[in-house]
Amino acid sequence: MARSERRKRPVSDDEFESMAERIAQHFDRVRDLLERATDDGDA
């Protein structure tokens, strides 16, 4: 098991395996927000 430094508790296997997908979703949101912000600046 991986250990969460913030929580000081072991991270479950399911939680650890889902991290890549969750991180990808967050990056997708950031990319969308960045694209909208740059599109607004061009107008």
C-alpha cells in the first residue's frame, strides 16, 4: 500500500489505482479552463 503523506494513513489499493484517472480528469479541467481563458483574451 502507498502512504498518503498528507493523511498519514495508508491509501487503499482501489484509491491508488484510481489516482491516474482522477489526475487526468483534473488536468482535462485545467486545459479546458486555460483554453477558455485564452479564447476570451483574443476577443
